[in-house]
Amino acid sequence: MKIPKQINTYCPFCRKHTAHKVRQQRKNPARSLSWGQRQFLRVQKGYGSQPRSEQRTFAKTTKKATLILECTECGKKHVRSWPRTKRLRVGE
Ligand SMILES: [Zn+2]
């Protein structure tokens, strides 16, 4: 599914329809010094298997997406969930 880079939609801060810049929310890289990540790396060291079992089978073939909408008038951002799609392209 293709979504334009800029859409006209409701801004809850301006309380009216304005132009919004669209981008897709991506997963941030793991912080290497956070407590959970240090614990994970320590448990993974040496012999033995994974601390948690790896998921091999997936029931769903698609993923839900989250769009970040940035208002061009006030500059504030809000998010919108997007229905399940195999592939999402913003700005094409
Ligand atoms: Zn606004």
C-alpha cells in the first residue's frame, strides 16, 4: 500500500484540518547499556541455548503499522494506527 508524504487531516492541537507530514514508525535499536540488554547478553554468553525460546511459527502473515503525523502549522506530532498490510510505502 502506498501513502503520500503529505496528507490533509485533523490536527487535535489546532482543532482543524491541516497538512501533515507522514512517516512510518520504526523500531529503535536496542540500548546496549540498559539493564535488560546487559542481562540478555550475560545470559547468552558461553554454552547453552537462548534465554527465551525463539518463535519459529507465525500465525499472521502481515503486520500492523503506526504512522507518525506531524502538523505543518504547529509542528506537533500525533500517531495513527494503520490496518494490516504486507508492505507499506510512504512517499511514493
Ligand atoms: Zn497543528
